[in-house]
Amino acid sequence: MPVWRESPGSATLHTLLGVDLEKPAGSYEWKLSWSAADGKPFTCGLPVTVRTGKFPTERLTVEKQFVQPDPEQQKRAEEDQKKTKAIYDTVTPEVLWKGKFVVPLKGVSTGGNFGRRRVLNGEARSPHAGVDFPSPTGTPVYAAQSGKVVLAENLYYSGNTVVIDHGYGIHTLYAHLSEIGVHAGDSVEVSAEIGKVGATGRVTGPHLHWGLTIDHARVNALQIVQRQP
């Protein structure tokens, strides 16, 4: 896990530990090792208790074409997955955020569906790793924090998608946009408009899907508003 100092010369190290929504419940030890400027090694540990997540399950029976992509679509989805994995594998070794994270829609403080799992035709699908905010098409979407845009394009499942790197392994994702207002490589400030709500990709209606990953862990994005890094 990346660690940082809030100010040069500070004796305190900070980190943000993300617990993935599918992490098995149990007691874990978080260990940290580093070397001082003179090469002297240091280690410390902290017990972490992971509780069982309580997420809803929805069971549906649908026609096959809504469950299984055709070979061409499957290939595209797999390429998208490789692309996003490469993004999350890249850790920017500096803090790019400034102050508090915010919800990416104005006047909204709650969302739903995080962790929900669908069972389609008896087959369990991946859990829903983002927070959904139902909203009319064209509603402005804002950056939850300052950072660098590392993806701004159309993906098979998530439609028009933006991913912002906030530094130290923290990324936010904004999906199903009707319009994308930024480009990969752009630097954005907190609350800068980055697109508009839509229904692109594999969805049934307009909404914003907001995701948060911390060192690959898929966590509830609303928690970063409540628990600041």
C-alpha cells in the first residue's frame, strides 16, 4: 500500500486501506516495512477485522441475448478489462487530491446498488462495484476530486466512461455518460464538469455509475466522502 507524509519532514505516515467488497470476513494483519534515510529497516503491524458484507441479491430469468455477449462483443469486453486493469496497476507516487472528496452530482448525497449481485438464469454475475445515482440524461457530472484523467472513451459494459487518477492508487470511475467532456491526459480540479448523465453501455435507463478503487479494492465510493484520505 502506498504511504505518504502530509508535509515534508513529518514523522507521521498516512495510508488509505481499501477492503474489497468480496474480501472474505476474518481477522488480518496489515504489515508495513520501510527503510529510514540511513538504511535502517523498520516494520510495524496493525490488526484489521473484516466483517461480512450484507449486500442484496436479485434473481432474474431473461432471454439469452441479454446475458451472453456474442464472440465479438466478448472480445471487446475482455480488451476493455485489460485496459482498465493496466490503469489500476499504475500507482502515481504523489497526492493529486486537494481537500475533501465530493459526490459527483450537485444536490445529491445518497446512492444505491453498491455490492448488489444479480443471478441471471441461475448464474451468479459479478457484484455491482459502483454506486448508482438515477438522474435525467444530460445532468452535469463533476469530478469528485482533482486528479488526472487516465481514461475517457466508450467501453462495452460501462458505455461512455471516465476514470480519474487521484494519486497513490486511488481512482474514481464515472460510467454510462451521454457525453464525455474531458480527454485522457487532462488535469482536472475538484467539481470540474467532466461529462453528462446518460444511458450508454449495458443499462436500462439513465443514471450515473460512480466507482472507487483503492489499490484494486472495489469500495463504496460514498465512503471516501465520509472518510477522508
